[in-house]
Amino acid sequence: HNHDHNHEGHDHAHSSQLTAHSHEGHDHGDGAINFPVDQQKKIDFEVVEVVTEPLYQVIRTSAQIVPSQESEKILTATTSGIVTFTNNDLVPGLDVKSGQVLFSIDNEDMADDNLSTRREEVEAEYEKAKLDYERKQALAEDKIISESDLIDARTEYLKAKKHYDNMLKNFPEGKTLHRASITGSISGILVPNNSYVEAGQAVMTLAQNNKLYLRADIQPKYYPVLKNIKTANIKTNDGIVYSLEDLSGRLLSYGKTTDINNPLIPVTFEVKNNGNLIPGSFVEIFITSESDKMGVMLPNSAIVEEMGIYCVFVQTCVDSFEKRIVTKGVTDGSKTQILKGVKAGERVVSKGAVNVKLAQGSAALDPHAGHVH
């Protein structure tokens, strides 16, 4: 019996689907989907007029985000010794501020301990300049030396003090502190923590990341359209689309020659980092170049998919809409070319199309919609 009941349920569901479907067909014939103005006001709703505009040729590919060379800095060891990171959280990608101590080098036990010799010298110079200045202060009070002599002594003293303070700050007992030279993030760590480094050895790389490069490799067949590149849209992994203008970007260069081993053409854009672009990661890029053809482009938000078929909603009067099946052409990530289905001058729902689709669904199932079967 249970089996029977299930079967019956299944049949019933199937028949109501058919009814809904035939209703919808009927509705479409009548053409009207009612979506009242007060409902339109409750949502993000917008209607645009369809215009004919120059079409683009769109090259869709992936691009890698790379730091720009000008903003990369290498921190090198100023002395030989054992390198110690200031904390264990130092990993590539970590944000750092200019002046922040990143690692120290311990060179107390090194044979060529030139640092401690230098320390002693700086300390001695400071002590000498301090005593000299104090002595001259007393002499100047008794008018034994001139004002200018005193000023010279003070200048020497302040210079030596600055040296000495700087040394205490950057070279505490037996150690050399190394600070971030820019505000940005750590792009690479080149030596293990607690390892021995030679003076001059690269320890860490920092990237400023305010300017980034987007590198895409594209097929040679697109070479002729590269000189007409107008703009590009970048789609990140979380689905957000940025235009080149949003990122204050520009086309930097495209390779004039292709390499035998790599027949692809490198194209590089420079963009400002908005905080959501991660160096090293990949994004989808739609490179658009102008073509002399004209056609209809609609925002992607205007196009709704229904079981593999693409539709738009054309406004026939203030609160009445008609569903149209359309054929899509190229897309640049934010707009899509419509090959057929709408024509210039018609008004199409560009924001809130999904809500109109839902209104159509309820009208199709509503027995009081004026259809008596």
C-alpha cells in the first residue's frame, strides 16, 4: 500500500507540473506578467533601454597577479650570524609596517666580531663628544670660549648621540635588528629561522602591493586585436567583477614576439591593489578590444536562466512584463551580447529580473489569474 501511495504521489506531482507548464504557455501567449509598482519599489529594481553599441571582441583567459618590481624590496643581513625571526608568525603574506623589527642577527660569538668593535667606537665617540660639550658649556659661561665654538661642540655632541641612540636601537647587545623598509607584506622568506647567514645574504623579500601586475598569456591568433585593447574586466575567485577603471588600471605591455618554447603572447596590465587581489593567485580576465561591428549588449543581471534557456523580461507597460527567450553572444564578464530576442528601443529589466521571474511563476499557478480551465 505504501508503494502504491508513493506511486500515486509521484503521478500527482507529475500532472500538476504539466498543468503548471500549460498554464505558463498560455500565460506567455497572453504575454503579461504582472509585477506591481509597489513591489518594484521594495527591491533593487531597474529597467534599461536596449541600445545598439559597438561590439567588443572579448578574449577570456586567466591571469596571474604578480607584485610589481618597483615595489619589491630585499632585506639583506648587514652582519654575519644566526638569524632569529622576531616572532613565529612571520610567514609570506603577512602585513608589515615600515620600521617594524622583522628579524635580528646574533653575532656575539662570531670570530670577526667587527660589530662589537664598531659598538665600542661609537660609544667612545659619544662619551668624548658629551664630555667635550659639557666642558665647553662651563667655559662659555665664563666667556673663555666663543659662542660659535660652543655651537660646534653641541653639533658634534648631537651627531654622536644620534649615532649612539641609533646603535642602541638597531644593535642591542650582540645583535643587529633588521626592520621592514616599506609598509606592505612579506612576499618571501629566503632562509630558515635560527640559521647562519653571511653579511650581504638576502633574508626576506617585502612587497608593497599597492601596485600589482596582471599577467595573461593569450593565443597568437589574437595578436591583431591586441592593439585595439580597450579595457579588461577581472573576475576574482569569489565571483566579484572589477573593471580596469575600478582598479585605476592600464594596459602596460603585450609581447611583440613569441618564444619558440612558449608560443603564447604575454599581456600585462598594471592595477592598483584594492586589498582583494592576492599576489600569486589567479583571476579570470576578460580582455575587450573594439571591433567595428554594432550590436546589442545587456548587463548580465538582466539575463535569467530557466532550465538551460536564457530569458529577459521586456517591460510592456509600468507594471506589466513579457518574458523573451534570447540567444547569447560574447560576454565581457559584466555585459553579454544578445544575438536575438530583443531589439533596440525596447525596455528590459536589468535589476530585479529574478523577482519578475518569481512573479511569473505565481501567476502561472494562480487559478484566479483570469484563466478558467
